Amino acid sequence: MARKFLIGTPFEFPPWYDPKAYEKKLFFFYGTLMDPKVLAEVLHLRDRPKLVPAEITGYKLMLWGQYPAILVNPGRDKVYGMAYEVQSHEEERRLEAYETDRYRNSGCLLELQDGRAVRGRAFRWAGDADELKEGSFNLKDWQMNKLGV
């Protein structure tokens, strides 16, 4: 019986398929990467990145020091942020390096400003929840602190 699975022709990809090709992904940012200058620097972009307002439901935003982190929260809580379409493996790797091993690249459902719901990715907290505290993240305040104002 098992032999029938060993007989036959091996699978071959169609000539047009490139298994190394990157499928672009929408990433949801809710912290420092909402700042176009920071995102451009992290991704080594020449031009200003195109960010669109978005939100995710079922997550709770907390703080790890001054930095925000999201945890799965089965309620209707929303986290507001920005979405960006990552263009390559290299961009995704740069984001993962920036976020460190304290955050996990995870799937999520984004609601875009135009009302469409789309699958995307977000960096969820990967550490111990006891390291987090209640709070919120304000991009403008973070930018002002960065400037020393």
C-alpha cells in the first residue's frame, strides 16, 4: 500500500512560478514605526513610505518602558495605528531586527481607513506580560522627546 506513494513523477513548479519571490504583506504599526522618518531609516528607503491609517480589534496596547506592545485580548478593544506594504524579504528582516526578539511577527486582521478588512502582520509582545504596564503611546509626544523638547 505504501509503495504507491513512492511511484510517480516528482512535483515540479510551473515555469512561471518563482518559489523565492516575496509576496507583499501589509504590516500594522502602532508605535515608533508610525513615524515615516523612522520607518524610512529602518527600511533604508529613499522616499517617504506610504502609510495608511488602520486599526486592529482584539488586542490590548500596553507599555514596555516607553515603547508600546500589543497583547491578544479577546474583547472588542481596538488598537489604532498605520499600515505599510512591505515589499521584500529584506524589508521584513529589517523590521524584525528593529523590533528585536521581544516582539513576534504575527498574523492579524487589519481594518483600513476605507473600511476594508485585510490580512496583515503585526509585531506582538513575545515577552512576559508582567514586564508590561498600563499606558498609551502618543507618537507626537515620542517625537518631541526624541528632539529633546
